[in-house]
Amino acid sequence: MFAMPQFVMPAARWLTPGRPPQVALFERVAHGRRELIGVGCFTHERANLFVPMAHLRAYRCEHTYRTGLLCVPGEEQAVAEALMRPPTRGARWRAIAFHDIGDAAAFDALHAQARRQGGGWSELRRFERPVLRLRAGQSAAMQVRPAVAKDLRRRHRRLQEQGELEVAIVTAADGIDAAIDHHLRLEHMGWKKDAGTSLLGDDRQAAFFREMARAFAGIGAAAFVELRLDGEVVASTSNFVVGGTFSAFKTGWDPRLAACSPGKLAEWLLFGVLGSRWPGLHKFDSNAAAGSYLAGMLPHGDTLLSGCLTLDRRATRTMRWARPLRSLAYRIGREP
């Protein structure tokens, strides 16, 4: 979802207005007709301590939890060949940096093409993103770790004792603007407001989120899960359903009910209806860090890689020679 126009255009408008991404469209021409087979969004970057040469970087902002390419299944190699062509004399860039690339098919095609022309992959980081792989005929809720599920059932009963509890999934057809308002209000409560990291605490962040959520709702891909207590929304999660993946985005809850973990409960109760509501899903992606609360709930993981693909032998040698600079970059607090 993070390379789709519904995400990139609001992010570029509100969050990175001084660094607009360049969009690469990959087309196959057959019988006089053009067919779009891939899309990539990139920014041009100068040499730095991690990539000591002019390079492209897969577009990202602070809310980009994966980078990569959008490819029609089976066209990954064709897209890789077009993107990774060896640089010509005077070319401005000779490497491509990715942060948290998780599409194995696209990455494998890019890496293989780089090797064929003398380039390669220089890895900077990898980690396991918590996910839940959905299996036909098996409830997603039943895959949550047993000890966690037992604790959530107890918290669920405690919350039910406080009033009438309802779970609602809100999509464009149900009035998305009210769901956006509820979500922003709850995400602004508690520690995020105090830390200054909530979406509603920054006009640009709030405008980005509203535009993005409405854009995904416009293609039927937005889903807000609301936990309502006596009619009042006390927890809300924002999610986007793209390409068979249910991608979690943000969570907010009423801190007065923290003892009942309403945010966790909203996620857990969602798992109970994932398969029936979206029968074509194959994965719930937490988009969360390895140490997050969702990591304790979800039994599976995706390996995400950050690093740089070089396009030729010269660029590969430059990356190898500059390896000691990375330690310096980490010591002075730079991020790849």
C-alpha cells in the first residue's frame, strides 16, 4: 500500500513537500498496446555515510512501514531489468536504497538482476515484522498465542461488565468521516499526546491522514474497527486492505479503560471476523515493531530488509570501501 497513489500523494503533499517523489511506470508493449506492469516511487539522493554515491531511494515518510515496488505477479523480472539497467556515462545515480523491503519476489528479482551486471546487495538491517498468516478454514483468532488469548478473554469480560459492548467495522459505505474523527480523537489521547507524536497534534499529520484514509475509502480499501461501550467509541484501529493483505496502520483508545486493554481487544475481536468479512485475505500485517504489543499476539513474522542495491562493479567496490563509514554514521545518530 505504501507505493500506491492513495498513500504517496497525500504523504508528498503534507509530509515531504520539499522532496517530491519521482514516479517510475513500467509498461509492456504488445500488439501496439501498452500494459502497466509495475510502479516505483523514488527520490534522488546525494552521497551519504551509508551510500557514498548519488543514488535513488525508495520513497518513504515517517509512516512508510515498507518500501518496494508494485508489480503485476509474474512481471517482477521484467520490472527489475528495466529499473536496474547499468548506468550510462554521466548517469546521476548508480545504486538504489530500500528501507524495510518485504516483497520477496520483487527483491529476489532485483537482487538477481544486480548480480548479473556486477552489482549486489549491501545489507544494513533486517528484522522480523509481526504478521498473522491466514489459512483457509482456520479462524484467525484461534492462531493468537494461547496465553495472550486467555488474558484477552479476561479483559473482554471486565469491559463487558462496564456496559454494552459492541464491535463495528466501518467502511466507506458506513460514513468514513465520522470514523476518521473518532480515530484521530482517540489516537490523540494518552501518551501520544504527551509525547507530541499523535496525528491530531500536528495539522500536517492530521491532513495527511484524512486525505489518505478518504482516498483508500474511495477504492473500497479502508476499514476502521471501532470498539463501542454504551454507544461511545472507546477504541479505534485504522486499516487498509490491499492485494490480499489487511494492513494495520494506527490504534487509539480511551486511557481511562487502559486496564481492559481496549486497543488490544479491538485487534483480537477483529481477528474473529477477518476470514468471513474478507474471504480473499492471506495475511494480517501489523506494520509494527518487533517489540510491540502486537508482536506478543501474532505467531508469524515477515523478514524485512534495509540496504542498497548497486548497479555495477564500480558501485559495488565503492560500497565495500566505504563500509567503515557506517559505524561512524551509527555513532553520530544517523539512520540509513
